[in-house]
Amino acid sequence: MGSFKGHALPGSFFLLAGIWWTGKFSLWHATRRNKSLGSTRLASRTSQRRLEIIESSLILFFSFVGMVGEQFVANGPKLHLYDFAEKHWEQLHIWQHTTMYLFFGLAAIVSLIIHTTEAAPVALDRLMLGIAFFNEGFLFLYHLHGRTMLDVHVHQLLLYAIFGEGLVSFLEVFHRGNIILELLRCILTLLQGSWFWEIGFVLYPPSGPEWDMKDHNTMMFITMCYSWHLAFAMLVVGVLYCTVNCVVRSRLKRTPPMEMGLLKPRERDLESEDEIL
């Protein structure tokens, strides 16, 4: 992560995750709200499980790419943790980044197990996601020793989004399907993703003059930028949520209302389980 590309990569991952989660949660909530207009299979239990499996597989893939990229691209440690000849630790900041990706990979593996088998309770996926976010926050919290004032400040601002996501994910363990918590996680995920990009532009500008790392006015401007990023994340989530709701409502109005009546009793029972997923 000691480069612009190193911050743009996780930033892109979190931006994609935030957009994906917003669309997914908005779709499920919209179909539940508008069931009176006619039943569809848009958010059936089978469809939800398929989406969860696809999502977990992608998170696992991205986590693997992140770990490999940190370890083997350019001057990475290549899995060497300690140099016994020189008697020093080998690039611990990169090992911290690798550990961050590792925990998201573990969360994805647990989610795959949950949604492909009956071996664990469903809420465990939210618990593991919350642990992954909190682990990321703790790693960054103790990642700033000896850095310049502005460097420390931009990473401290990032921690608000990270720990916020961890807290929301833990609340989802007990309030699964709560659209407010789900959209709040989407907002914080987009905020984290866009702020990773901002950190890259501030610390490793690809072009133009470098930032003054000790100027107080620069810190004030960066803090204001953080608020702008939050407003941007809220706007994106709001627009996507409204768009999905309008599309679903329009489609349901054109769907024959007799569809639910044609389902077998067992299928209706499965449909009723959508609320808990």
C-alpha cells in the first residue's frame, strides 16, 4: 500500500462492494414491501442463496488477489517475515495489509460454508464480517507510528468509517434484514472506498504538486473533503435505493397477481422465509 496503486486497489474493492450491497439490499427490501402487488421470484430464498454464494466467492477472490499483490508485486516481502541474517522484521506494514485481506477472505469462506451447507447459523456471516472490519481498524490504528501529521490525519479519518462498519455488522447479527443498518453499512463501505482513493492522491499524487504534510490549513481542507466523501456516499446509496425501488414496483405492477396462488404449499412456505434471510 505504500503507493498510489496500493491504495487505489482496496479502494476499488470497497467501492464495488458498497454498490453491490446497495443494489442487493434495495432489491430484497423492495420485493418484500411490494408483495401485495404480486409475488415474484426476484428475492426468493433460492435466489438469495445464489447471490450470497456469488458474493462470497468474489470477496474470497479479491482477498486472494490483495494478499498475492501485497506479497509478490514489486518489492514485497515474498512471505518472508523475519530476516535472520540482518536480524530485523521484513516489511511489517505490508504484512499488516496482507492480514487485513486475510480476515476478509476468512469471512468469505465462512459465508460460503453457511450458504452452501447447513453446518452453521446464518448470522455467523455478519459476525465474521464485523470481525474483519474491526481487525482492519485495529491494524490501521497501530499503523501510523512515526508518520507525518497529514499522513496520520487521513488514516485517522479512515478509521471512523472502518469501525463504523464493524459496529453496524455486529448489530446486523441481531437485526438481520434491517434496511436502515444495511444501507448504513453500504454508505460506510462507499466512504471507505472513496477515501482510500483520496489517501492515494494525497500521499502519492500521480501528477501535480505534492501536498504540504505539516500545514494546518491542509488538514482543515482534508477534513472538509471527508465530509464531501460522506455526502457523495449518501447520495449514491440514496439514488440506487430509489432507482431499484422504482424498477421493482414498476415490474410488479405488470406481473399477474395470480402467480402466488399457483404455487404449491411447500413453495409458499419457502417464500415466507424470505423475511429472515
